[in-house]
Amino acid sequence: MKVRAILLIDLDIEGSFKEVAEEQVRIEKVLEDYMSATPNCVGTTMDIKERRGVGLPDLSKLKLKSAK
């Protein structure tokens, strides 16, 4: 069965884009480690964007669009 896991992490990072880039590298390493340790993981991807507002969105209501 094919499934997709969606994770959302809100971060408050003190500093500038340099600190954000360092955190992105740390998260990418975690994903690489997970993929190496999980044979049924066929791929990972991530994107970091500036967030607005307070609180986490309801992921069950999130609409994902794929590129055509």
C-alpha cells in the first residue's frame, strides 16, 4: 500500500537566514537518517517557509496539489 506521511514543524529561530539554513541542514540530516533506517521509505522532501499566525493548521483539511 502506498501512503504519504505529512509532518509539520513550527520553529521560532532567533537570528537571520543563516540560522534558518543551519536548522534546515539539521532537519535534512534527520530525514536522511530516517530514510536510511527505514527500508520502506521511498523518498522524502522538505521546504521551509516563513510562517504567519499562531497555532498549527489542521493537516486533515490541507489540500495537496501535485505538479503536472
